Amino acid sequence: MANKNEDVRVNLSQRIQALLEQFNALKHENAELQKELEWRRKEMAQQSEKLVALQKEADRLRCLYGMLDDQSEEKAYARQKIGKMVREIDKCLQLLLG
């Protein structure tokens, strides 16, 4: 009986040891995945900022091209953008002058 109890204890001890090793391996893997996730989030934020900047630059170039080319279909777009800017400036002036 004592031998059987000892076998059960050894078996249980081995299982606990295996679980602890597995837990530590998963803990390490989780830490690595968290680092990678943080890196990817930062990378995505940087790419998003670049995209916004490029979209603004494309918008400016489209507007500029519309102003330079009288035959361009971009001319209407350029006029619309300039009109919007003028209205925004007018609103700012109204707020400043009260």
C-alpha cells in the first residue's frame, strides 16, 4: 500500500512539474507576443499618420493642379476647396471680431 501511495505521489509530482514547465513556457510566449503586439500597434499608428499626411499632400497637389490647368476637371475641385477655405477664414474672422 505504501508503495502504491509513493507511486501516486511521484506521478502527481511529475504531472505538477510538467504543468509548471508548460506554464512557464506559455508565460514566456505570452510576453513575446505582447511585445510583438505593441510593436505592431506602434507600426500601425505610424503608417496611419503617414497615410493621413500623404492624403493631405495629394489633396493639396490636386488643388494646385486644378488651379494651374484651365482645361482640367480638377479646376472645379480646386474652386470648391478654395471656397471652403475662404468660408472657414470668414468664420474665424467673425469669431475674432465678435
